[in-house]
Amino acid sequence: TAYSREKLLAAKEIAEAEGFEMVHAIVDSLWIRKPGTTEQEYEALTAKISEICEIPIAFEGIYRWILFVPSKSDPKLGVPNRYVGPFRSGESKIRGIEARRSDTPPFIRRAQMEMLRVLSAARNRREYEALLPKVLEIFEGYRERLRSGRIPFTELAISKSISQSPEQYQKESVTAIVAKELVGRGVHLSPGQSIAYVITDHKARVKSDRARALGFIDGTWGYDLEKYEDLLDQATRVFLLEGHGSKAT
């Protein structure tokens, strides 16, 4: 960690000496900017940093824009490992947001990716903010589909890996509830295995009614509209620059 910090600070100083502004950095990555800079100039800086720091680095590309998702505890601070942005090539890079996570329901992932495709057309902050009403239209469309009650369970399935044998769980988390349901149905589970479930009523007094394993849920059950609306809302808020007062409601 100390070695990484030393190299990162050295790279920062080299970039700033060349007139670049430091935007963000984590263990192995550095985001910098300098208006009007070409790819060739970034490549030259990369070579200089590699030579002085004696560590190979690569120039990944120039973003049209990049958004570091704000911390829930302090909206003015970005979470280091949660960011999203499109390169000039049109390809987008996403880290840590819902569309990237394996436990995100397909329905929510598809909504967030649709929002990102709209925003990827923006070339700067002004154009980004001008596209936010379209993002909210997408949000409203997906929310209405949820409220119709006709979303297939497979589209709402949440996948989680169990960290221990079902009988070892002490707290009645949703994952533990579903794991124990599966064991009761004769399914053998081992630590590390993935299970999929649908949230049926996250406030149910009878804990076993809070979720059902995907493979065994039938038409007598419905999905928890409030919970899935909340997941959709969270996926939308990633893009809304909430530190500036935008809301997904």
C-alpha cells in the first residue's frame, strides 16, 4: 500500500507539472484533464510517468464525461470504486453501480443501461444535464411497468452467493431465509454457491414470507412493489447529480 501511494503521488506531480489537473485517483488508476489535449499528448505523458516511476502504465482513453457516484454520507465526495463514463469511442466503462453488480435484478439492470445509453450522447456537463429529463422518463416508464404487476419473476430475481452453510446463519437475512427454504425442499447447498430469489414482502411478520426461491415461486405469490421501486429509484439516482438537488421522484 505504501509503495502504491508513493508511485501514485509521483504520477500526480508529473501530470500537474505538465499542466494537467488531477480529477480522481485510486490504487491503480489516475483521472486527469486538460482542455484541448490530444490522445498523443496523453500517450506522451503516460510514457513519461512510466519512465520516471519505473512502473508500466497504460493510457485507457479520453472520456466524454465521467461521473463518480457520490457517497451517501457526504454527497460532495465520490465513492472511489463507483464510477461511470463513456469514452470518445462510444464504449462506456462502469464500475460499482447496479448494472455492474451480479446481484442486480435484470429488470433494474436493463433500466439503468437504457439511461446510460441516453446520457452517453452528452459531450459535456451542460448536455448531460439537458438529457436528465429523458432519464426521468425512462424511470417513470419502468416504474409503471412494475406497478402493472406483470413483470416476470425471472426479471426480478436477485442472485446472491451464500457465505456459509444454511444452518449456520444466525441472522434471518433474506439470503438466509431463501437458503433455508431451499434446504427444506431437499436442495443441497454449500458455501460459495449462488441462489436466486424474488422479494415477495420485505416487511412480512412471518420471515419466511419475505422472499421465495426463484425455482419454486408460483403464481400465488406477487412481488414486493415497494422494494423493487426502491431498487429502481436507487439505480436512477446514480445519474441525477443529487448534490445539486436532482431527485428521481
